[in-house]
Amino acid sequence: MIPRFLARVVLFALVAQGSAAAAEPTPTDIFLLIGQSNMAGRGVVEAQDLVVHPRIFKQTEAKTWVPSIDPLHFDKPTLIGVGLGSSFARVVAEKEPKAIIGLVPAAFGGTSLEEWAPGGKLYVNAVERAKLALSHGGRLRALLWHQGEADSGPEKRATYAERFAKFVAQLRADLGAPDVPIVVGELFQGRTTNAPMNAVLNSLPKTVPHCASASAEGFTDKGDQTHFDSHSLREFGRRYAAAFYSLEKSAKAP
């Protein structure tokens, strides 16, 4: 939720959103944000999260483009907040001065990998949103995935890597992007029971082509040992960006 003292900043941002929406922006570089709550964003929104960047847009719930400020997602309106997408996009914008970035938010808190299975509601929604974002000539640059809390039990964890590989292969096929990079992130390290699941997440690049993982080392939570705080999520976005560029560099290597 946005604190009351930021009301004026929010109003200004909304006016800016309306102006840009009227100009019908056409993002050229599309990033699909999927997974559960930490991707959807649960950090407290602060003034820095409401600063509009002229080349970063987000797809709204109504599937229109507006200037990208947090929250990006709309899965659970009373809980949404800062995520990792905005800081990720700012790194890309800084590195690529000609890129017009489009963030497609499709994460949903509390969901398991099984709920993201091809043909399911979450999967279909993500594919439809991404295809719409790409329909005006943009290119899909990466899939950003953060999920695993709902699959961290021994039974689900044991088959996660295999199930995830099948999920990514089908998603890439349905989006017509067989080599699109995918970045995954660790769960909160301060919860010792997350260590086995983090080991699985870090192993995914061994079995999933064009995949990289981002570390959550040193991050702090909101007090629930699950959700990262705003500062950590902003840093997470930068780490996701570093992982993304490492994949792009590897793909271009001879």
C-alpha cells in the first residue's frame, strides 16, 4: 500500500501516466514478470519508486501501456508494493539508451509451479499478455521468474527441476522464443529451511538452456522470513539485470 504522505507524488505520477497513455507508447523491449509474491512485489512504496522514467512502461491490468511506477502488479490489491521489476528496468534503460522498455506483470502471490502449468489460468494469462505486448513489433528480451516458496516442501522440491524445465520449454514455444533468457532468483536466505530449495533453484541453469540464477545473499525480509523488503527487492532487480546481461554475453560469445 502507498503511504498517505506520498499522495501528492502519486497524483503527479498518475497525471504523467495519463499523458503518456494518450501518446500510445510502443515498447520495443519486452520483459515478462512471472512467479509468486516476491515477483509481484510486497515492499513498501517510497518516493523513489514513483519517479517516472521516460523509456520504461508497464502493462496495466486493462492491458494498456502507462509509465512504469510501483506497484507494477495487481494480483492482490491490498498487498501489492515494490518488486524487483522497476530497478531491473532502470539498469536496462541505463545500459541501452535507445531501448523503450515494456514490463509485462503477470505474477500472482502464493502460487505453486503446478498452478503455472501450461493451459492453466495463470499460464494462459501470461502468454496472452506477452503476445499482446509483442504484437506491435517488440521483441521478447527475457523471462523474469521468482517462485519456489510454495514448492519448498520435500516432495515438490524433489521434482521441481524437471517440472520447471518442461514449463519453460513450453512457455518459450508458445511465445515463439525458443532461446529467450530466463532469470530465476533465490528465496530468502535468512530462513534456514529455504536452503534446500535455493540449491534446487541454483541448479536450474544446468538443465534449462539460457537460464541464470540471482543470489539473495545479504537481503532482509519484512519480518515474515518470506517477503523481501523494498531495499532488498530494488537490489534484487539489479542482480537480475546482471544475470540477464551475463546470459546475453554468453549467447553472443563465439
